[in-house]
Amino acid sequence: MPRPLRTAAIGAALSAAAMLAACTPADVVKSAPEAAAGPMMSATAALQALDQLTVKGRAPQTGYSRDQFGPAWSDSSTAPGSHNGCSTRDDILARDLSDVVRQGPCTVVSGVLHDPYTARTISFTRGVKTSLAVQIDHIVPLSLSWQTGAQQLTAAGRLSLANDPLNLVAVDGPTNEAKGDGDAATWLPPNKPIRCGYAQRQIEVKAKYKLWVTPPEKDALRRVLGSCPGPALPGEGASK
């Protein structure tokens, strides 16, 4: 999505989807750095799924706004892990950070991100001036999804897409902002080893929500899959 809309959304707050664990009242809930090193992914299934996606150009962005995907970080969608009493943002922070400290049963106040996009280790502290150091990326950006089929989803379907753990990952803030609404033909994570898992996750999301790919996007995804196997993004296979 365009940077101003992405920043506003942040401020506000084929395979099965990765299921999030419900929030717990424990103060420290995770201490291992597994977030940056998921299972190794091969390309076979992803290539088959990619070939099943519709291929055509981007639709106009006419009518797009973040509001088309419902309230940011809603706990009221049909996505896996929803209705657990916690915001989607806190759910993903709790899933992807290590050394997580919570205030109450849900609010993540600090932790450590082993960032899959840059391979950097980032300390997260919730606060007006510090929260944006770690952001939640929509792996398939909402603006891109709007132009590749999400216009045709129901309001409930778009709310699910925006809050589905399959389409979300905690990452370095500036890198997330640099991505904007880029597809695989225009943007890939700087950390090359994670590109295999990133491409596969984009394909999974597009297949689940019946989104299409553009010709350059399909070509780029196929090239990336040629680098597999590689590590998965955080949350891969949690509910399989």
C-alpha cells in the first residue's frame, strides 16, 4: 500500500493458514530465536500453485482505501486466531518476537525481533517514539491485493485477508516502509535467503484469497523459487 496509508494503518494500531496461539497471561512467553529461522521450504508445491493462479494486469486502484479492509488489527474477522481477545498486531508480535513481555493477557510491551527481511536483531519497546521500529507487514500488500482481486471479495473476506496470520509478519520498520505496495517484480526482502519463503507465502495468500498475479510478478516469483530450498517465514505450518 502507499506509504501514507501504510503509516496510518500502523498508527491505528496451496496450504492452510498459520494458526496463532491464544494470548496467555504469562509475562515472558518465548525466549528462543525461532522467528527468523523456520523450516526449510522446497519449491515444488509452490510452483504448482503458482501455475494455477490467474495471470492478468493490475486493475485500477480506484476506490481503494485502508477502510475497505475494515478496522486495523481487528479481532473480529474469520481469520485463524481471531476472537481471542487480543489485537491482531499483538498476536503477530507475540508469535514472531522472542523474549516477549506482556502487560496483561495481550499487550506486547517489549521483545526481540530476529528480522527475516534484513537478518538483523531488533529490540522492540512499545511507545510513541519506539513502536515503529518493528512493524507488521502485509506480505501481499492490501493495495496490491485490491488491484489483483480483493475488490471482488466480500467485506468479511477483505477483513480476513487483512488479519490473516498467513499474510502477516513482524519486520524491520524502515524496510517495511520501503516495500510500499510492491509486488515480487518490484520488491524483495534484502535478506536473500528468506526470499524463497517470502515468495511461497505470497503464493499461498494469493491462492487462498483467489487473487491473481501480473505477468512480471509471476516471472519474478518463478525466478525466486529457483533459489529454493530456503527458510520459511515465521508462522509457516503452525496449523498444518
